[in-house]
Amino acid sequence: MKAFQVYYEGRVQGVGFRWTVKDIAREYDVCGWICNLEDGRVELQVSAENDAEIDAFLTAIRRSVLAGNIRKETKHPLPNQTFQGFEIRF
């Protein structure tokens, strides 16, 4: 399994960002979670069998209705992370 932590900056809270990402996740073979951070960013942790599936998922987020809200995306690999399903964390 491959896993990544992604931080999104911009106008990413209060615009349905987490719910839209959860809907997009249904179209891909990915697991993980997404949550708002106190500093105004959104954190995504995602895992999949391969990098290509994760890259396709992240590209779909960038090309979605959220595109205009994302100012910056920062991606970091996570060691040995496995998730079940995809959820919004509060």
C-alpha cells in the first residue's frame, strides 16, 4: 500500500471541500480521511495499492469544482499506513 498526507491551503473551509472530496473518493480505489485544521488548512490522508490511483484521485480533486479554492497543495509520503473506507473527521 502507498499512503500520502496532503495539506490544502486557500479557501478550503466552509465551502463543502471535505464533502466534495469524499464524493470524489467514491470513484477511486482509495481509503483514508479528510479533516479541517484549526489553522484554516484541510488535511487529507489517503492510501491505495499504487501511486497511480492516488495520483488520479488527487488530480480529480484539482480538476473538480474545488479548483478555484485551492491555493496550495503539499503532499508527503506516509510510511506503512492503511485505512478502511473513506471518512470525514471532525
